Amino acid sequence: MAPVAIEIFAAPPRLTAADRQTAVVLDRSQPQLPPRPVLTAPELFTLQYCRFATATRLICSLRGPGTYQGVAIPTSRRIAVDVDGSNQKVIAPIEPPAPQ
């Protein structure tokens, strides 16, 4: 198998569903199978990255709009998801500190 060109990794995401970015998993041991969608970014959010935490679990980062004391600021979410798209769990909603 030929090495994958670095330009493919540097390219912006191309797979979308209803104008939302979607993370997919390719099973390299079964190349005849189509990519399997595992996570679609919610409306107004962008998918920053997904990385394997284990052989069967991904950690994905999403960024979207938020507010803090009436001021618009970006917000992030970290989501854990199984490679088949099941068992999604928000593991780190990154929110600004609550006013005291």
C-alpha cells in the first residue's frame, strides 16, 4: 500500500451531513466497506479533531458559539464516542467560570 500524501491530512474536512461536519471511521482491514459515520457536529459547531483514546473509543473536540455575562465567546466540548457511533458522552464541556 502506498503512503498517504500529507496534503490529505492537511485538507479541510470534506464529509458533511446537512451542512454539518461528520467524523467517520475507515476500517483499513476491510477497505471495501464504506466510511462509518460516528459523530456529527451540532448546528453552529465545528469539529476540531477526533483522536483514538483506545482501539474502540474516540475523543472528539467541538467548538461553537457561547456567551459569558452577555458577551459572545467561543465554547468547546469534548465528546467520547465508540467507533460504531454509539455511547456518546460529553466528557468536558469547557465553559467560562460562573459569576460569583
